[in-house]
Amino acid sequence: MKVVLHKGDLPAGMEFPNGVAIDTEAMGLKIGRDRLCLVQLCGGDDVCHLVQIAPVPRAAPHLVRLLEDRTVLKIFHFARFDVALLEKTFPCTVRPFYCTKLASKLVRTYTDRHGLKELCKSLLQVDLSKEEQTSDWGSETLSPEQQRYAATDVLHLHALKKRLDAMMLREEKVELLQASFRGLAEILLLEQAGFEAESLFRH
């Protein structure tokens, strides 16, 4: 695995013809309180690009162009958080996207374990380390351990998507999966407008 660190934005001219796996690291897990610190990207090969985001984000035109490119599929593990955080940080609309966690919940109904570590272990026989998960991602200098951890969070998403898609086809849930992604996109729009989706549809 090769890890390439960038400051503030992707280089110009980068292409991801097989889709791009994306993850984020932030100061916490609360949108609106915790800032985006790092964006990780991988094109399905062994090269992972890390984009370090400053405390006061500047324009990142190359990253934003990729996020908004409708011809490039963006693969996340927990799209609800990552997409919301990216769209809050950079005025953009991240589409289209695929969420391996949502796909797992729809097709792996025999388990309640849908975390990335569990998915990689179960479907790919890959054991991920989570030791750096709660480290300080706002640090100006990221340690080699932090960089490796961040990179591995996107390294296997293409392979997970392939396995989950095969299961979806076998269980005849492909249309349901696509509907769930459309529904999540609408939920994100509602939440950006200030509504809480869960309470909005509750009796």
C-alpha cells in the first residue's frame, strides 16, 4: 500500500475511472460541532490519497469537482456521516454514492455487526486495526500510524462493494438497495434544511 499525503486539496488532473472509495476523519462525530480534518481516497488499487484539511478550510476545487462528478461513483462505509460532513465543509452535492454499511444492513440480516472491521473480517478475511481511530486528527502533523490507519479505511471498500453486490443480486435486493440510496440522499437534504429525519416521520 502506498500512501500519498496532500495539503488542502487533490492535485489537478487526478482521475478515478473505477469509482473512488472515500472516508473522512474529524474531531468528533457530531456534524456542526466537529470539523473535518482529513479526507481519504482510493481508486481501487493500492494507492491511497490523504487530503489534510486546515482548521479554516480553504477552497478545494479539485476535490469538490470529484465529489460532484456524476460520472464517478463515490463509495463510503457510513455515507450518512461522511457525505453530510463533506457537504457542510465544502458547499457541494456529493452524488452518486454507495454505502457499504447500508448495503450490509440490507443483505446481511443474519447479523447485527455491520462495522467496517467486522465486514472486512467476514467478507474479505482482512483484520483491520482500529488503534488510531480516536487519535487527534486535527494535529498539524499526522504520524505514520495515523496515515496507515486512515488509508486502510478506504483500501478495501471496492472489494467490499463487489462482495455485497453479489449478495444483493443473489437475494434479489438490488432495486431495494438503489431505493435506499435515493432515500438517504433525500434524508440528507432534509437534515441540511434543519429537520431531524427520525422525528419528522415519527407519529
